[in-house]
Amino acid sequence: MLLVQLGTVGFTKTLTKIPEKYNDSIVGFVIAAIGIYILVSS
């Protein structure tokens, strides 16, 4: 969980050029993609 949070913080910092209203959606998508990857790979 900690690694996911650190990853999303770093990911959000790299996307500062994107308007703020999309930041939450992007972070949510990244978390969902990581979750799906973990489910598929196990």
C-alpha cells in the first residue's frame, strides 16, 4: 500500500501540466490499473 501511494505521488508530480480537475481521475486510473495487474499476475 505504501509503495502504491508513493508511486501515485510521484506520478501526480510528473503530471502537473494537466489541469487539476483531471488529477484525481488519473490517480484513480493508475491505482485501478495496478490493482488489475496484481490480480491478473497472481
